[in-house]
Amino acid sequence: MAAGNLQRDLVRTAPERSVPERGTSRRGTSERGTPERGTSERGAPGRGTSERGTPERGTSERGAPGRGRSERGTPERGTPERGTPERTTTRDPADSAVFGSRLLVADLRAAAPAWTPPERVLDSLRRATPDGWRVHVVRSLTVSDGDGADRPSDETLSVIGDAEAYLGFGAPRALLEAAPGLRWIHSATAGVGSLLTPELRARELLLTNSAGVHAQPIAEYVLGGVLHFLRGLDIAVRLQAEGRWDREPFVGAGHSAREVGECRVLVVGTGGIGGAVGRALSALGAHCVGIRRRPELGAPTGFIRVVGLDGLDDELPSADVLVLAAPLTSQTRALISAERLDRLPPGAIVVNVARGALLDEQALAEQLESGKLRGAVLDVFEEEPLPADSPLWGKSRALLSPHVSGVSPRRFWERELALILDNWRRYRAGEPLRNLVDQRAGY
Ligand SMILES: NC(=O)c1ccc[n+]([C@@H]2O[C@H](COP(=O)([O-])OP(=O)(O)OC[C@H]3O[C@@H](n4cnc5c(N)ncnc54)[C@H](OP(=O)(O)O)[C@@H]3O)[C@@H](O)[C@H]2O)c1
């Protein structure tokens, strides 16, 4: 990367004035102003509720950052060492070591244009840079697919050594190795399972993800996919391709049209995505039951009840629609086996917007072929890209998309920027971070 570009992206702006400092009244207060309960792992029930209806992830067990001196022994915000000038424009990366100024690296320029932030988003990030911090916006492109890039760009590696905070799509191993002072990683992906290596866990970093940020477009995708089969649009598409006017499949003995409101829907994972699915389908009258890891936290809006994973087998026989919206963890891998697909009623629709490895694809293809299932809506696959010889390709009862159900360029960056800026402020203030990943639970 040209030195000029590097310097242009090392920006230090005027001191932040409206943001509360450490120890101000917002500490211990959730988004909606309700008191947080405790600061331990998020398995504790009854913690405040986040914007998307799931429990706040609270602080880490080792306490919030930014109180007094940091783990690295560097002074916290507001206590510049050796009389660091308040408004100096720091343009040489080496200055961070000299003045102890704190570095946030934003590695968000995705190769896919739909996932790359508009310049105004990056400008907002630069403008939000408080006194004592620098932001380096990486110019090199990164990978936004799945859980993020496998390796960082050379440019990222060249600056990450001084970084305290990193914003990217995932966090590859080489990045961690090159960043001994990193304390907070934020991933613009929701899935972070593959990041949770023993090396990362041992570092005791604060890791936040983008769970919930993709909820609305994916709920709309699920609604569209379910309607595709309930209303027979798959048949209409086939007939149109064949140039045939044929009402028989719709009105003859094999008719299968249904309304959403007569369906019982089972949603596995009632967080950001599952919660939005429950709200959307129940608004059309569906009877939604949820499965969540912590059923004791209750049923989100749109669900008549929730149960734990141990209730799955009992719920499957009455699920006209099964929606998978849970993270891939050791508990959910291969969750929907051939035996569990067998438990679904005839004519059921299966939707997977989570991760491919939750579902036995081969068994699903067989049940579509046999005609037992009405349809499958699949955005994610065990192997991506889906291999050319996958039996799913040829199935007219399968609606397949290449892991794009969450694409929503404009609204995604509005929500993502708001999350990043709020969390950066919380991080500096020592407040609980939103979307803090429970590294033991795996999401
Ligand atoms: N297709 C795509 O492009 C795309 C985009 C974004 C995300 N995703 C996938 O979708 C997943 C969910 O995203 P999200 O934003 O909804 O995440 P989220 O807000 O963290 O919600 C996760 C939900 O899954 C539940 N869960 C976790 N482990 C479980 C288990 N063992 N058994 C039953 N339920 C379990 C959680 O239960 P509690 O509420 O009790 O904690 C929570 O309700 C992500 O992890 C990612 O893999 C896919």
C-alpha cells in the first residue's frame, strides 16, 4: 500500500465531548435504561434485554475494560503519558508507541461490494475517533463470506501490531499472532464459531459479533421462501418455464396450497434472526414455537412458547414449517438428522438460514425426492460453494441460494455502524459490551 494512503487513513480528530467518561451514570445500565443484573457469564437468567429481544450479553467475567489501568499497564483514556498534546494530529504509526495513543484498526472493506461499507460509514467512524485514539482504515480488501477471512491482508498485518481494537469480518489466527496488545475484536459476521480456537480463548479477549444485525432481511427471505411453497409459486415458475397453462397442480387432487395462518412453525434459535422470523410469521397468523438454549429466559414476541433443545423431538411431529436459525456449536452440529426429518409431518417445509452443518443434506434430498416434504429453502450448506454433484441442485422442491439471505447493503451498515460506535463508546467507558460472544457457549 502506498505510504500516502496509509497516512491518510491514520486520523486523529478532536476530543469527544458528549461521550460519558468512565464511571458515569450509564455504567450498569442496559440499552433501555433498565439495570443490568450482574456482570458474569451470560448464562445467568433475567439479565436486561437487548434491542433484538435477546438477553444482553453483559460484561466478561473478568470485568469490563477501561477501568483504571489496562491489562497491558498502559494508561486509560484521559490520562495521557508524559503530557501528550491533546490535539496533535498523529500521522506516523510509530507515534502510537511514543505517545501511547490507542489504535483501532477497521478492516471492513469487503471484496464483495454489497458488504463493503460506503465511504460515509468509514467517515463516521473517523469522526467518532476520540482523543487519545487513532483509527486506521485498511484499504486492502478483505473477505466477508461465512465467518470471515482465513488470513489478514499484508496491510492489516503491517498495522495490527499496535492495535488495541480490531473491527473486521472474523479474526484469522495470523492476525491474533501479530497483535499482542489486542483487547477487543468485533466481527461484522454473526457466526463466529470457527474463530473460537483454543488460542483465541486463551487470550481472554473481548469478542463481539453482529448477531441480530442481519435479522430483518433474513426474516424476509424466510417469509418469501415459505410462501414460495405454501402458495405453489414453485409450480408456477416451472409451468412458466415450460410455457404451459395448467391449473391441475393447483386445483386437482394433488393440490397443496396453504395459508401461513394455518401453519405451525418451529423455529430453532429465537435470537436476532429467529425472533424476527417469529414476529413476521405470527403477524400472518402462524402458530410459532421456539427452541432456544436458555428457555428459562422466556418466549420472545411472536412465539406462543419456547422450549429447550431437549424438547425438539416432541415438537417436530407438529411442525408444518421448521426454520433453523441457531449458531453452529457443538450442540447444534448435525442437529437435524435423518431420524429427526422423519419426525416431521407429511408436507412440511424445511428452512435453513443458519449454517449447513446443522442439517443432514443427503437425508433432506432423499425426503424431497420421495415427496414427503413439500419443500426446502436453503441459504447455507455444509460445503460452500455447494458442490456441482450435490443431489440438491436438481430438486424442484428445493429453493437454493448461495448464502446471501442477509444481503441488505444500506440497512446493514446503518445497523452495524450504530452497533460499532455504541460498543466503542462502551468499551472506553468500561460498560458492558453489546453482542459479547459467550466463548464457552460458542456464540
Ligand atoms: N445465512 C446468513 O447469511 C446468516 C447471516 C447471519 C447469521 N447467520 C447464522 O445464524 C445464526 C444465528 O444468528 P442470530 O443473529 O439470530 O444469533 P443470535 O441472536 O445470537 O441468536 C442465536 C439463537 O440461537 C439459540 N441457540 C444457541 N445455541 C442453541 C442450542 N444449543 N440449542 C437451541 N438454541 C440455541 C440462542 O438461544 P438463547 O436465546 O437462549 O441464547 C439464540 O436464541 C448465526 O450464528 C449464524 O450462524 C446466517
